[in-house]
Amino acid sequence: MILTIFDRFYAFIKKLVQAWDPDYTKVTPQEAREIAEAEASGFVDEADINWDDLSQYID
């Protein structure tokens, strides 16, 4: 499979980020608290939104 320049650039950047911070995909304790607060305060799951008919959400 031939990789495009974009694919090669993306793979290179991903390797740089992982080398710089191998835990970059993990949530920090502060981020975990913020996520929990958002979910407890009326958080709407993306799966519950009808993206094909957003007009139903307009007041």
C-alpha cells in the first residue's frame, strides 16, 4: 500500500508526540474531574442526537 504524504506526515507527528509524552492519550486527574462534572450536569451523549434533523432542537 502506498502511503500519501499526509499519511506519512501524520505517522511522523504521532511518533513525535508519543516519544515526547507516551501517556498523551490518558486523561489527567483534572480532566477526569471535568468530564465527571460535565456528565453530571446535563451532559448529552452524542448517540442521543439526531444529526440528520437538528431543527427539532431549535426552540
